[in-house]
Amino acid sequence: MTPPASNPNLFAALRAAFPQDLDSVAVETAGGGAEPLHYTWRDLDRATAMMANLLASLKLPKGARVAVQVEKSVEAMVLYLATLRAGYVFLPLNTAYQSAEIEYFVGNAEPAVMVCTRANFGWISKIAFKAGTRHVFTLDDDRTGSLLERAAHCSDRHEVAPVAADDLAAILYTSGTTGRSKGAMLTHDNLLSNARMLKDYWGWRPGDVLIHALPIFHVHGLFVALHGALLNGSRMIWLGKFDPKLVVQKMPEATVFMGVPTLYVRMLAEPGLTREAVRNMRLFLAGSAPLLIETFNEWKDRTGHTIVERYGMSETAMLTSNPYAADARYGGQDERRGGTVGFPLPGVQLRVQGDDGTPLAVGEIGNIQVAGPNVFKGYWRMPEKTREEFTADGFFKTGDVGKIDGRGYVTIVGRSKDLIISGGYNVYPAEIEGYINELPGVAESALVGVPHPDFGEVGVAVVIPKPGATLEADAIIATLKSRLANFKIPKRCFVVNELPRNTMGKVQKNLLRDQHKGLFAGK
Ligand code: MCA
Ligand code: AMP
């Protein structure tokens, strides 16, 4: 049954885009050593209805959060769609997060429902129940778990829950420009307006097939890739985990691929990546971290395809993109310029300002600020923080530093926020330094990002011992590993006697970065 077009629920729009032939394949799994599974559009409709009915049967209050930390699977995707369908708020959590991290997110978001793997049920349910969560389900990537057992008893017919365009669809935790993680509140309209615009801008067309190889707990995999395919009624080749060899093998069956730069770097190391392998591909998209010009050029030489680099944030979804095709709105320019993130997308206002709030001239470097229907509603239960991150005239301060050239192309030259982006994941130095500083014998520490051939950038820790204390770099790393998500662990740690400081006594991280920038060169 087609939901009423007047319901601004994002799921209603995605459902309305399902193809006429509901028995055609919507998702085909690949990898993980298992036989491929095929899910039809009818399967997705029924499975989301059953899970939405299960959520509805829990009689949750309006705006209830459904927090999810599970391995990537089609059922996990169904859970996201079912949460939208039932009108609740989806809260995805990186599978690498450990107990202290989960405790913070669950304590802050107070989800009504938590879904985790069976292996983590013991500790996660304890944290969740303590935070007042009433329902904890399990879901594993082999189609088992209490969530599916319970949903199996529910009806496969479900009327999409009515919502207002401004109601929350998801909360994504991110550190914004400073401080502890904050929940970015994204509405149905934020996500749907962005998805519709990208469908048009990137020329999604009948017959497109997407290789989906990204995790589904961040904007890139969960929104940009998934909404793109669903809103176009396109089949997805679904990998539980990125595997460069398998992606290259699957390319002849696909037309669209999206990845963070590390995925492109790893695919370039595959001898199978040839012009023949990409003969049916239409579009390669990259984002979440800077794409090195070397990778951009090498990809063009090897495959004949020019990657379309775009730029976005958890708080805003997509903001800019290089052109897919000539577009009159941008003077008909169709050049995909390496090293730039392209033009502000239709509907997005993007400006560059000086630190004192003055607008800057073409080519001048300053703070990137944005406005548009895609910009989030604010940080969850942090009205003060939200106010700080917006200008008086309603622009969101991205914390990115960049410039706009005479033709309108935006280039990101750095960040005013102290953030390391490693393989597309964000690492906040203040968080890691906080953990290191609490270790016995540590006086102080600094974490800096240095170039890395695979992850683009990685964290390196520099630690000062307390007078008389002896510290072992390896022991520090080992302790951090037991407490923090693996991608946040510094790749190297140095114990030294002092940190470089300016006259104000502030640690000069740029000097540390310079000192260690060659650590991983050529590795
Ligand atoms: C894994 N490791 C990492 C990272 N990933 N180290 C630093 N940075 C990383 N990103 C380390 C692990 O700690 C582990 O180290 C070792 O690598 C192997 O771990 P494994 O999980 O097996 O790694 P992998 O499967 O090879 O993962 C690499 C990956 C993954 C595929 C590049 O990081 C990934 O999927 N990245 C994509 C992230 C993403 O989707 N970002 C989008 C955010 P050890 O052995 O020492 O324990 S959305 C966003 O940014 C905005 C809005 C936007 O614009 O899109
Ligand atoms: P997140 O907090 O995960 O939403 O990460 C958003 C940040 O990723 C942005 O503020 C940028 O610093 C960075 N980012 C995303 N796409 C790009 C890109 N194409 N080039 C450079 N940085 C990017």
C-alpha cells in the first residue's frame, strides 16, 4: 500500500520510490564467506512493517530514541527503516565503541530501546537498564537475535506513522567543534530534502546499482549511500565489511560507488582494478575526509573515471559537491576539480568569514559557515552549545577553514576545530588526551594528527611523565586499547620531558605535527 504523499515521514518517501515490481531484487549481499542472499523490495516492505509493528507494540512515547550498536547487515538496515516507519528516532552507534563510550551516549540520549549484538548483551543491557531503557533486544549479522524473533510474530502490514517534517528522524553523536560528543538532531525534512537534491544533482537514473561497502552508523553509509539507492529504487550490492578485492570483483555489476578516501587508496592496490573492471560504472563519489590529489589523479589514470569529491558533516548531511554534469546553476561548469569539494549544493548557502565575522573576498581563507534545509535542528539537550555554534543570522559554524575561488569552487584548507580524521572516522584529541592524562604517572599529553598513507591521517600521542615517574609508551597504548574504540588509539606514542609551548604557555601542536609528520611516510 502506498503511503499518503502528505506524510513528511522520510520512510514514506523512500517507500513511494520502491519500483513497481516488488518482486525484483532490492539488495544482494556479498562477502563474509557466506552464500549471497537476495532481498526483494517486497521483503524490505514486509520486514520493515513487522519491525515497525514490534516497535509500535512497545507503546513508546513520541520522540523515543532507538539506540543501535550492531554489525552491519540487511536486518540492521531494516531496523533503521522500521524506526523511521514507526515514527521514532534512530541513534546509530559505531561498533568499535567500548563500555565507557556507550555509557556516555546511552546516559545522554536515554533511549527507550537498545539493540545490540548477543555477545555484548551482558554489559550493554546493564548500562541501558541503568539509564532507564526499558527494552533491550539483540540482533546479529547472521539473521538471529531476539529482535527478529519478536518481529516474526508481528503483522507485515503497517501504515507509515505520521510525523511532522520538523520531527526528529535520527540523532548522530559527533563532537562538533569542541568538547564532549553531542547528539546532532536531524529531522525528517533535513534528511529527505538532502536526499532528493542529491538524487537530482548526481543524476541517479533507472538501472543504477550501488555497491554499498560503508558502515551504516554514520552519515556517509546510512544516509548518503542508502537514501540515494532507495530513493532511486536502485538495487544495492551489500558488503558487511569493506573488502577491496570483492568491490573490484563486483564492479562490472554496478554503476555507483561511494567511499571515504582510504577505500580508494586500498582499491588502487588491487591489480584487478582496470578499465575493463569499471566498464559499467557511472559514478565514483568520495568524501568524509580530504581526498589526496595523488589518489584523485591515480584513479583517473587507472580507471578513466574522475572521482566526484563532496563535503558534508553529521550536522548538515551534504553541503558541497563537484559537478556530476554541466549545470546551468553553476554557469554550466562541469569540471570535477581535484583538491576541491566543488560547489555549494542547490539550496545550501555557504560563506567564508574572517574570525571577526567579516565576509571575505574570493580566494581568501576563512571560516566556512552554512545554512539550508539540510542543517540540523541543534544538539540534543544542549541549547547553549547549539546557540554557540550558530551565528546571529542563523548560519552554522562548521569548524572547517576554506576558500571559494572565482568560479565558485570551495576548497577546504584545514580545520579550526581540533579534530583528526582517520580513515573517515573522527578522533577528538581532547578526548584521548583526557584518558591519557588520567593514567598514573602522566603529567600531561598532546595528541596530534600526522599524514598516513592508508588512513590519510592518524593520531600520535606525546606524553610527559610526572616528576619521578617512569612511563612506557607501549603500556600506555595497551591501556587505551582496553578503554577506547580501536580507531581512536594513537598509532604511535612518545614519552618526552616537555612539550613545545608559546609565550602564553599553550602547547604548540603545529610544532609537534611538524616534528612527527614523516613518521609513516612510505609505509
Ligand atoms: C580501522 N583501524 C583504524 C581505522 N579503521 N585506524 C585508524 N583509523 C581508522 N579509520 C585500525 C583498527 O584499530 C585495527 O587496528 C586495524 O585498523 C584493523 O581494524 P579493522 O576494523 O579490521 O579495519 P578495516 O576493516 O580495515 O577498516 C578500515 C576502514 C574503516 C574500512 C577504512 O575504517 C572504515 O570503514 N572507514 C569508513 C568510515 C566512514 O564511513 N566514515 C564516514 C563518516 P589494531 O589491529 O591495531 O587494533 S560520515 C562523515 O564523515 C561525513 C558526514 C561525510 O562527509 O561523509
Ligand atoms: P563528521 O563529524 O563525521 O560529520 O565529519 C565532518 C567533517 O569531515 C567535516 O567538518 C570536515 O572537516 C570533514 N570532511 C567531510 N568531507 C570532507 C572532504 N571531502 N574533504 C575534507 N574534509 C571533509
